[in-house]
Amino acid sequence: MAYRFRLETVLVYRRNLEEQAQLALAREIQILTEQQNLLVDLRDTRQRIAEDFEEKKKKQMGAPLFSFYMDSIRRKEREIEAHLDVIAKQQAVVEEARGELGERVKSRKVIEKAREKDYQKYLQEFLRKEQKEGDEQAVLRAGRNDNLF
């Protein structure tokens, strides 16, 4: 009689849910990383525009060009601010996915603990039965040996 856990299908299901939660978390972290890299690019672009503007200010500059640089810098600053909001929201999504993964891990561990306890009961019962069979065989042998003499 081999050991068979009654809730094995539940355990497999919960492992699958945990793997899905891990994949979801990895996907959300990937998105967050991409957004953070985009923010770095936006800041670099703003910095290059500002440096170019400072270089042009050293020479004589017309009003339309001055206005163009000022508008470009303001637009990049608004993009950066908007992107900071996007990153904050994505960080919240990552934390939510992390919490979901934690819940999935806990639910799997509950079933695994139940499995371990069930297996320990099975082992104890198996050993008890073996001991009982051994005792019965010893009694039968002792009875046969008594009949021979």
C-alpha cells in the first residue's frame, strides 16, 4: 500500500497558482524597470536640452529660439512629472502582486504542512501494522515450537 495524499490535486493547483503569481510579479517588475529606464531617458533628454540652451545663450539668440527652448524644457519637465506618477502607480501594482504572491505561498504551505502531517500519520500506521504482523509471526513461531517438543 503506497502513500497517497488525498489533497494532492489541491496542492498541485495551489502550486500552479503560486507560479502564476510569480510570473505576474516578474512581469510587473519588468514593466516597472522599463518605466524607470524611460524616466532616466527623459531626464537625460531634459538635461541635454538645458545644456544646449545654456550654450546657445552665450551667443546672441532670437526670441523664437529662446521660446522654443523654454517650451521644450517645460514640456520635458511635465513629461517627467507625469512619468513619476506612472512609476508610483506601477510600484503600487508591483507591491500588490508581491502581496498576492505571499498569499499564494502561504496557501501552498498550509497544504504542504497538512501533507507532511498526513504522511507522518501514514508512517506511524504503517510501522504499527508492521510491528503487529511481526508480533503475530513471533507468536505463531513460538506456538509451533511449543508443539514440536
